[in-house]
Amino acid sequence: MGLHISLHEQVSTDRPVGIRELYQQLLQKYGNHHDCEHAMIDCLAEMLWQSQRDSQPPSEPEYLRALQRLLDKP
């Protein structure tokens, strides 16, 4: 549930910059909020896991690239 809240907050504040536009594009691709958000949450969870594993702050550019790759998948 926490990742859903985090994603909604990111989209509403457009932080990282560009996530709101990616969300709209992914929503068009997936056709519904549920599938769209779960695909995005998978990217968010992976980014957070990598950040913890590497003892580094989360990389906003890498997160946005991961979301962009969702658009490129068939």
C-alpha cells in the first residue's frame, strides 16, 4: 500500500520531473489505472531495492529510464 501512496504522491507533485507525463503515457498504454500503477510500482520497488543494496540514494534518472522502458515494451 505504501508504494501506491508513494507513486500517487510522485505523480501529483511531478517529482521526479517528468513522471506525471510518463504516468499519462503508461495509462494510455495499459488502459487502466490498476495495471499501469502496478507496472510503475515494480520499477519503484526495484529502484528502492537497488538503492538499499548499494547503500546509495535512489537514482531519479535511472527510475525514469526504467519507466520509459515500460513504454518501449510490446
